Amino acid sequence: MTANEAEFARKIKGYLDDGSAGLQGGTLYRLGQARAAALDRIAGPVRSPAFALAAAGGGGGASRPFYAQVRVWVGVALIALAGFGWQQYRVHEAIEEAEEIDSKLLASDLPYDAYLDRGFQNWLKTVAQH
């Protein structure tokens, strides 16, 4: 506990003591029992009531683990979706390229066996160089 927290707790304790000064002994006992039961039900570190309200709004105090936050999972889903979309785009481009090559081969007057001939490939290279 830091010095500011200790000072804050001391001030709150003083206000609570002043407020409970006029209560009867039985009421104080029942309040003490209820407080002890509530503290027994808390799983984790004991927090002061003043800080419990601050944590309820998500502005401070204890928070959920990193992996349990919705924003993290939304970000992971967006990254995964972008990766999947990019992969699908690349597959689509490869298919279109193969279709274009196939259509050019089928539309030409040359038989497709000529494209497989090693000598014809060499001849195409020499013709393209000139």
C-alpha cells in the first residue's frame, strides 16, 4: 500500500468510525459479522470498498486477464480474416493465370506437344532474343 492509499484509508476509517459512533452494540456486531462473511466470499486480494467502485467501471483496480478481453479476440479475428482473404485472393489470381495460359494454348494453331518439345523451347528463346 502506498502512502497515498494509506492516507486515504485512514480518512475513510475516520469517517466510518464517526458514522458508527451512534449505533447500538448489537447493530455493530451484526455489521461486523456481515463484513467478515463478505470478506470470506471474496476470491483474491482484499480491496477497500472505495476502490471496489472504481474497479466496477473498468477504470482501474483488478481487470480481466489479457486473453479474456473482447477487444483482443476481435483483433485476432480481424487478423485471421485478413490472412484468409489474402490467401483466397492469391489462389484466385493463380487460377486466373492458369486459365489464361490454357486458353492461349488451346486457341493457338500449334499442337500442344510442340510446347513440350525441348528443341522448340530453345528455338523460342533464340527468336525472343533477336
